[in-house]
Amino acid sequence: MPAEETGAVWTQKGATFSDKSARKEFGLTQEEIIQAIQEGKLQYRLNSVFGNPFFRLLRGEVEALVDEQYGDNYLKKQKLTHELAEINKELRRLRTQIAGLEHRKSAVLESLEGMRAVTKPEPSRVSSSVPRGRKRSRPNVYPNPTSMTRKRNGENHQV
């Protein structure tokens, strides 16, 4: 059973698109689309979004129609032009995103610099009981083991 008979083509992602998308992507007019539908060259389904009707068309059939009417080079040129437009749109979006990130980065750096100025004391105001360059002596946390005694069974024993 061919895919068209089972309706599987209509459910595949990217296999269908609206008549408006076909006009935009391939440069067709509404009259050309309706004429091709009436001649049986295009299958369609009538859909509606928020009460606005449109034709759902099969991409492969629209490509075959454009190839038949305008030639193979026209189809390739339209596809490349459409792809270029999509790339330019994505580049504009990324440039806008980069500009926003740069703005956020500068704001964070300004905040960070402001915090450093407030929290970091100046070297001339630092007071220390020990002059710089000399190490502070630490108290002996671990006493000499020979002087340690431990009580065992109530008696003092040397460790």
C-alpha cells in the first residue's frame, strides 16, 4: 500500500505545509495553487486555525509542480534563497543575543568592581600586631608527648 493511500505522508514531520508557506518558500501565487488543485496536481486538506482556513499541501507535490512549471534551476534557486534568508534571520537573532549578554557581562563586572572597592581594605590601613615579613608564632597545640600522662585504673602513667 503506498504511503499516500494510508495517510502516513500527511502525518510525517516536514512532509506538509500550508499554502501560505508554499507561496513564501517557492514564490507561487494563490491562483497557481488553486489551479493545480483543480487540475488534480496537488492534494490538499482544508485546515483552520482560530477560524482562519488554509490549505495543507504535500511538500513533494508542490516541489514537483514548481519543477514542472519553472524548471529545476528555479527550484534550486528558491531553496537556496530561502535557506539564506533563514541563516540571516538566525544570525540577527544571535547578534541580538550576544549584545544582551555583553550588556549583562558589563553590569556584572561593574557590580563586582563595586563590591571589591567596598570589601577590600586598602593596604595602608591594615593594622597588624606583627610586622610584615615575620611569621606569627603559633601556640603549641600538641604538647610534648613525654610530659603527657594518662590515667589508667586510677593511676597516673607516662605515655
